[in-house]
Amino acid sequence: MKNRSLKRVILQVLIFFTMSVIVIIGILSIINIYNSKVDLIKFNQNLVLNQVNNKIYSMVHNIEYISEYISKKYSTNSSNQALQNLLETNRDISSIFILNKDGILENFYIKAKTREHHIYKGFDYSNKVYYKKLRDKNSYWSNLFLSSIDETPTLSYSFKMRNKIGVILIDITQISNFIGKFRNQDESYMIRVFDRNSVLVINPVDIKYVLQRYNASSTETFTKLVKENSPLKQDIFFSALDEEEQFGSYLKNSKTGWYIIVRESFSEILKSLKSVILTYVILIIFL
């Protein structure tokens, strides 16, 4: 009897030890899988952030280069057909304004496809932010506004050129289309862009929030993700636009002051791990 009891105790200890090892290995494996998944998401998100930021820098440098060209080539006494040709061949630019030192429209160039417009020489633009901000600066990138030409979301770059002021109006369609290419596994868009005042600039999901100038300064996107974290550092935050928790990070473009936010639904991340975790749990229970 004592022999059998001893064997039973040894067997129970062996089973307990074996089960403990299996459970510990299973838990560590699940944690490792989760960490690997998160690390992969972090890598992809940061890669996308840098790609978008570089694209914005490329657009900025292109516009600044064009402003230098305009400063050199523009002449009051010539037809300036080269500027019209430049406008027609550049998809990022919607129009070019030339103001005098008092903010009065001296000349303008609009793409041929824009048949109807309400712009005329002699208009006073001295109350516009892109004019007023040049009093103590040589150039200025504006926040997003609704263009009076075609009523589309537009960005402006204004610059001093001798005794005049040049204004380049930028169509954000191209940069928005580029940003729209980046998708999460559930086909949701990865990127949103906010201006320096936390107003939504680019939102591939729905342009109505851009047109309504949605301000996210009081949401966790800025109060938690941006203010509590350094650039390229991931965090979990609640998105008011998505009405759920998101996992993401951000970058700030030093030229435009834009905040580039990358995000993915945190529940979708967990959902993608459920099948793997369930397999491990079933295996543990079976063993």
C-alpha cells in the first residue's frame, strides 16, 4: 500500500510539474507573440510616418523652389507666360497670386480648367493671413482654408519678392491621395494630418470633418498621444473620430507645423491575436 501511495504521490508531483511547465511556456509564448506583433506594428507605423513626412517635405521644398523661380522671373512689364505654364504642369499648385506691398492683387494665374472664378485685379487681400503674417517674416505657410476659387481645402505659401508679395495656393489632393494609400489590416486608413492648431487637414476617411475644420486639441489624440509622448513613440489613446481606443504615434513636420498621426484600432490588434492565443489555451487544456 505504501508503495502504491508513494507511486501515486510521485505521479501527481510529476503531472503537476509537467502541467506547470506547459502553462508557463504557453503564457510566455503568448506574451512573446503579442510583443512580436506589437513590435511589427511599431516598425510599420514608424516607417509610414517617415514616408509621409518625407513626402510633405518634398512638396514643401518643391513649392519653395518654385517661389524662388517666381521671384526671379516675374516682371510687371511682361506676359509671364512661363508662370502660367508652370502652373498648368504642376499638380500641387492651384493658383498663383501677385500682390503689391499694400496687399492689393496685381496679377494672378489660375489653371485653365477652372473656368469660373471670382478673382479680379485690384482686390484687397491685406486682411488675409498670408499677407499679414509677412510683416515680420520672409515667408509663411498657412493653415488650411477654403479656397474662394473652387471652394476646396487649400494651403498657401506666401513669400516676399522685392517690393511685392507672391502667394502660391496649394491643392492638397495629391498629398491626400498619397496618404490614402496606407491602410491597416482591416483596410482602415492609417494616417490623419492636423495643422499646428490641431485642426484636421487631411482625413482620407471622410472629407466632411476637414471642411468642418474639426479641432482635436481637447481629445486624447493631443492631450495624451502628442503631449505625453515623444515623436515615433507608440501609445494607446481614445480617438473621438473613431469612437474607440487606437494604438499609434506621431511626427511633427517642422516646415508646415503639421502633426502626422498614425493609428490602428487596438481592438483589431487584439482580435488578430485571439486565434493564436485560443490555440495555445486549447493545447494547454488538452495536455
